[in-house]
Amino acid sequence: MHTGQSGAHKPSRIRPSIAAWQVGIWLAAAGTQMHGASPGDPTYFFELWGTDEGLPQSSVAALIQTSDGYLWLGTYGGLVRFDGVRFVVFDAGNSPGLASSRVTALCEDDQRRLWIGHENGKVTIREAGRFHLVPLPESWGTGKVLAICTDGQGRVWLVDEEGMLFEPFQQQRQTPPSGPGRGLVSVVQTDDGRIWIARNGQVSVLENGRLNPISFGESQEGAFVQGICASRQGGLWVSWNGQLRRWAGGRWVEDRGLAPWDGTGVPVMLEMQDGTLVAGTTERGLYLLPRSGPPLHFTRTNGLPQDWIRSVCEDHEGNLWIGVGSAGLMVARASRVWVPMPPDRWQGRAVLTVFHDRDNALWVGTEGAGLYCWQDGQWSRFGNESGLANSFIWSIAEDESGRLWVGTWGGGVFVRDQDGHFRPPVGLEQMSSPVLAMLRGRDGTMWLGTGDGLMRYREGQFQLYGRQQGLQSPDVRALWEGPDGTIWFGMSGGGLGCLRAETLRQWLRKDGLPSDYVQALWMDEHETLWLGTAGEGLVRFQHGRFAVVGPAQGLPNGVIGHIAPDHVGSLWLSSYGGLLRITRTNLEAVANGAGVPLQATVYGRAEGMPTLECSGGLQPAGCRTPDGRLWFATSKGLVGVDPAVIKTNSQPPPVVIEEVRLNGRLLAEPGVRREPVRIPPGRHRLEFRFSGLSFTAPEKVRFRFRLVGVDRDWTEGGRERSAVYQYLPPGDYQFQVTACNNDGLWNPIGASVAFSIAPWFWQTWWFRFAAGLAGAGVVAASVAALARARLRRKLKRLERQQALERERARIAKDMHDELGAGLTRISLLSQTARSELDDPEAVTVALDRIYHTARELTRALDEIVWAVNPKHDTLDSLATYLGRFAQEFLATARVRCRLDVPVQLPPWPVTAEVRHNLFLAFKEALNNAVKHAQATEVRIALQTDTNAFTLCIEDDGRGFNPSVLKGASSEARNRTGHGLQNMHQRMADVGGQCQIQSRAAGGTSVLFIVPRGATHA
């Protein structure tokens, strides 16, 4: 075996071919009464594998099933492991340690090591998936290793082609006595640990390391042992002088009479689990001797590719494996069905219909080969010479007088007279329509299903119910009579029909019927009608409602040709996918929508069916005989089954996980090594390859798997023998898989493999811990930063709130100072004017004062509203307002005003506080220019740079000496009336500056500098 190299061995998927299965089964039934053969009599069918199907070489010299469930083959092209589906080849080229590719003997010892004997006399042991050579002396034997076996002490003995025994570890030799024959050596190991060897006709036994010849208690003169094998009941089966007997306890304990192989040597013998004796010869093929019934003999004329039998082996399910000469590997499986065959083998035609009459005869209609009758083990055929004008027999029935009715394709219907001749019934001589179904009514009426509709016939009178009576597509294929005399009929394209008291009714898809193609009918004891359709499966018609049990509900095939109940509570369906057996309880539960899975047992090739395609659309396509057997028509013959002797496969398949592949490369073989599989870090594609070792029907083995830690439930894998996981995070896992056999029996344990995926360093616990600490630090820092940001936002809110409160207080103060004082003045002036109503001149003066005061109040209110309104919080709005105010103020004072403002000002925001203080300072500067400087012209200029804007008010009036004011006291500065201190204070309050330049000779320049940052304050 390979030691880890990818490509060391390569499994190949096999395609089993059928080798004359019909002949073998027919020979098993030939010569017996139709119902006289015991249901337990074994019948067999064969499958063959050769080099085309994956064997490295077609000479299978040794066969063994090891304790793990695999079948191992020794060939001249290498050692082969077989799971029923795939061959895996180990040869000297791909398996280091294997002594030779030519394998001639196999044995498994008590330690489950596989011993491999080679043609060159060398021996190899396969242990823990590796091969190593057993050291042997050069002259231990005389050529190839013929056999390897173990004794009661666990010692391994090698047997060469001359019959010499050799124990390799203690270097012991044993030479059995030889009989008069030449070249006939058989070696047998019995359950009691003894090794029996028949050498050239003389038997010896190796017991406790000593070799003793055996005398069978009779005259030894001329005695010759042809073959031996171990008995499952203890002792030894011996073919001795043409007799077949069992030897145990030093005497003969059972006699099976004459051996059918006469005096031929039998180098290969085996007793199967059911007691059948198997004998393989070199020239006369294979013999099977069941406990009861005649022996079966298979040669190249009736099933075998060659007459030379090299090796035989029975697996744990009872299948017989045979190495046939140079033809490859064969398996003989016990059939679950009978396939009786007439001598002409139906002339190669399909069987369409089968009917059982009151005389216990089976009548079989074919597609072009005429009518056959099987009675008392004898076959008869009826064709044109018997009066049948057409050899295509589509339907068969029996009338109340016991006459056989035969419906044909295009030739009408025929009735068999007492003389055995077939004639058309009275009144139907000219009928040419195909007769597809026939049924005898309880009152003796014959009902015929034709291509033109339903026909009723009685005493020479007939009536047709077809298109003229309102039926659509009246191609009648199935008939059934209900307890009340209602005739139910299924049509191909016309759905379901019903004739009750001369009233016709038809159901089609538009009426809720799932399919318009109904080709089988059956009514149970509760008057529930079951319909077999051509595609939609089985349909239940109950209380006027249809319920489907088809492929969507788990039915293996949707084309149903016949429905037949057995006496043990199941329904049998013939289909295009073989015979289907379903319990009626399960069928009802599925039809009721109970959510239970459909459990159908399929009888196909693995059960001995000659084909999966059963005939349908004609009646009767099957029948039940009084002994309970069911018979079905198929495209390759007649098939019978006895539900009473159905044997289920009670052996759950051993499950083996063969390979774990990482990104397509072989990583481990869990079936060989049990330690957990270690997988490096990274993104990987993991593939698990496994097998279920059931050989009865390996193509029906199904799997379930799950990955503990990932999958919550089992995944239904179907028949696929691999599972793939694309990406798994680091951690410890266990992959589990189980399998069921062909009868749905699951292995309760299955197989598993533990594995772990290593993490990258950033996926380790310590890295995550460190990252967690770092993350916690980051979170803490973030929280602190957020807290600080929150505190800053809170402080800003408080500052804004304080600013808002200051602004509100300022507005209140301004309104109180400006508006309140002005209104108070207006009130006083009004009172004065009222008291001087008699003096018009005085009233006029008072009214003028009231007018001027109201104008000043209006202007003051406008200033307050402008300062408060947020839409004016821009530099452009500030410049516009200051320019308009200056023009109006100076125009009233008859002073020229010149404005120098940029056309495009930057979109700087200016807060209400800045605007208000700047306006008051600006207003003070204009007032000083008019009132104190007595200027005739004032120039106002606004300039901006990157970090500030400057407002300049320059007049041509009389100036003053700023140095005088610097040295004067506060009171003196206030007495000057210039309000210079107010301008400085207001600009300082908003973070700006006030610069005054004046000359005593004349002219004053006032600059208000406002930084850009101050505009956001």
C-alpha cells in the first residue's frame, strides 16, 4: 500500500455486467412443478467484473473478506481492495514493501494483519496501511505460495504448491503424507483452530503443531479424497470416492450421497451460511448443492465465462464470490425472484400480460411471440396454428364457464374452445380494435377495454361506450368492478371513467386528477380506489378527492403498470424502475400528508430482476396465484415473487472512512491510522471519502454524514461516497458517517475521524487575549475621548446659552434704554402739549419733539431687530447695513459720504454680538465726526485679508491731539464727549481693536479691526 504519496493508487469505478443470469435462474427452476418447488429453494444470478471494469488483471487466484468488511483479491496484476463499487489496486510499483504484483494467497491473522503470498514464494504483510516483507529462507518451499492459514495458537503456516507446510517465525516444516494422486492440494482451517490438508488424495490434520494423517475408518485401498472444506456445524466436509460426507469427532455424521462431480478433483470447496455446499473444479465449472432440492451445475454453457474455478469466498451477507479462470471476478447472488423461461426464451419478445386460471395454469401473452401456458412444469405455446390471428397478445381473461379469452392488437378478441382452438366470440367476429384490457363481471358479463372505449359483452350482445357517449380519449387500459357493480376504467389520455347504472362519468386533469394516463386500478376493502398512472405514480381516490403518492413524495418511479396486494399488508407495484413493495400503512400515511417518508423496497437487478422495466398499460400486467405468489410481466420475461419468504438483508454495512484529502491532496487514511488528523492553518477544501461495505446491492447503499461542531443534523448524502467542506475555522472537529444497506438497515455506529485545524498566530487564544486587552484599552481611550468631547459640547452649549442670555439681557437693556426712555419722553411731551393747547405755537413745538422722538425710536427699534435677526449674521449684510446707516445719518447732517466697499465679500459669518458692538462703535465714530469734528466729508472703507477685516471711518474735520487724552484723567476723557473709551471697550468685548489717528491740524481716522475668529464667537 502507498505510504502517503498522492496517486500511489487510484480507485476505478466499476460497471458490473450481467452474465447469463436468465440461464442460471431457469436451471434452478427447471424440472419442478410450478407451485411444487419450495419457496426456499435457492436460485442465483451472476455478475462479472474484468479488466474493462477496473481489475488490473483477470486471474483472481485468491479471495478473502477481512474483518473490516473489504473484499480483497489476489491477482497476477496486484493486490486489489474492493468495496462493491470501486477497485483500489496495490502493486509493486505504487506500494513500497510489496514483494511482487503476482498474488496467489491471502489470509488475515488474529491481529488483523493481511498476509499476502506471491507466485515467487515470497510473503508480504500489510499492517497499519504499510507493506513489509516477511524474512524467509530461500528454500522454504518449492515455488509459489498456494495457501496461508493460522492454527489455534495464532501461528501462521505457509503452504507451497506441493503441499508442504512452513511456519516462518519458528522455522518449522511439516510434510503431509501424499496419496496416489498428483497435483491436487486443498487446505482448510476449521473453527477449532485445526488445519486440514488434502494432499494428492490423502488427508492430514495439523493440531498443536503436530501433523497426523486421517483414516476415515474404512479400507484405504483405492480411497481418494477429491476435496475438503470446513463445516459450519463442526468438522469437515469430505468428497471421498465420489461420496459427499461430513466428518466430525472421528466419525461420519452426515451423508449427502453421491457427489455430482463424480471422480473429478475439487480443489476449491466451501459451505455457505445457508448450508449450501460450493464446489469449484478446474474443468467442470461450479456446483452448488443446497440442503434440499437438486444440485445446480454452472458451466460456460449456462452462465459461467469459463469452466475453471480458481477461488471462492462468501461475504458476510451471503453473496458467493468466484474467481473464474482468466475471466475475472464473479458474484453469485441468491435471487429474490423467480424468472421461469420457456425453451424458446419468448423468442426474444417482451412479456405483456399474465393471467392465472382456475386450473392452476399461468397464461402469458407476449409482444409478437404468441400465447404461452405454464402448467405442471410444462410449457406450451399457441400462435396462428391455434387460431390466433395475431401474435401480439395484449390481454387475457376467463369467463364464467372457464373459457379463456385473449385480446390482441389489431386482431380483435378470441375465445378458447374445449378442443383448444381459438375463435372469435359470437357477435365479435368482425372486431378489429385492439383489446387492451378484459375483466369478467360478477354477473358473468365480459368487459372489454378497447382503443374505442369500454365494451360490455354478454350472450352474443355487446354495447360500446365511447366518444358518442361523451367520453374523451376513450383508450381503455384498466378495468375494475366495485362491490355495487360499478365499473371503473382507466384510459390512456382520458383519465378515469365510471359506469354506474348506465350513467357515465369521467375525471380528467381539469377535475383534479393528477394524470390523464391511467393504466392500472385496484380497490381495497374500504372501497378506496388506487390508480397507477404513467408518470405521476400512484393516486388514491377517496371520498371524491385525489391524493398523489408519486416521485415528489419519494416513490422511486412514477410509471405504474400493475397494483397487487399481498397477504402480509403490503402493496406491490410494477414500474419502469423495478418492483416496488410498500406497506399499506405507510402508503396511507403518505397519501394523508402525515409528513412521514415513503419507505419503498425496490426489487431490481440486485434482487435478480432480468430488467427494471415492467410492462404496463395492458390488463392484466400481473396476477396473484392461490399460493400467495405474485407474478409480473416485464420487457424481458415473466417474474414471480413470494411475499411469504421475503428475506431482508439483516447485515448493516460496515462503514470505513478511506481518505481525508486537503485541497485535493491525500492527507490521511483514517481507516488505517486512528490518531487525530492535524491540518495546518489557512483556508482549505476538505474532502472525506468513505465507503459502506454492503455487497448485496452496493449501488443501493446510502449514506448520512455530519461534522460535529458545524452540522446540527445529519446530511442525507444519498449514494455519493464523499463529502466536501470548503472552509472551516480553526478548532477541533469530528466527521461522522453512517450507511444503510439495500433494505434500509442503518449501521448504528458508523465511522468517524477526529481532526483539528491549527490557527494562524492571530487566531490563537493568547493573541486574542492580547488583542482583547488592546481593544479594551482602545475602548477605554475612546470612552474617555467621547467623554471629553461630550464635556466640550456641554461647555459649548453652556457658552452658547450664556451668550444667548447675554444677548437677551442686552436686548432687554437696549429696549429699556432706547425704547423705554423714548416712550417716556413722548408721554411727557404729550402731557406738556395737552396742557398748552391754548398756545398753538407751543403745541407745534411739542408735536415736533414728539415726531423726532418717534423717528429716533423707530430707528433704534430697527437697529435692535437688525442686530437680533440671524439672517444678517454675514459680513456682506453687515457692510450693507453700515453703509445704508452712514448715508442716511450723514445726509441728515449735510455731510458728504463716500463708501469704499468690495463688490465681492467673503462669506464670513458674523455673530449678532459682534455686529451689535461694531455698529455702536461705528455709530459713535460717525457721531463724533459730525458733532465734534464738524467734518464736511466722511469716507468709509471696508477691507479684508486672510485673518481679519478692517472698517475705516475717516473725516476731514478738526482733529485732536491723542497724546493729550492719554495723559488726562478718566473724568477729563469723559468730559471731552468723544466717547473714545466706549469704542475701545466695545471692540475689546468682541476680540477686536480700535485704532484712532488724529492730527490737531485736522482730520481723524478711526480703524475697527475684527479678527476672523472673533466673528464666530
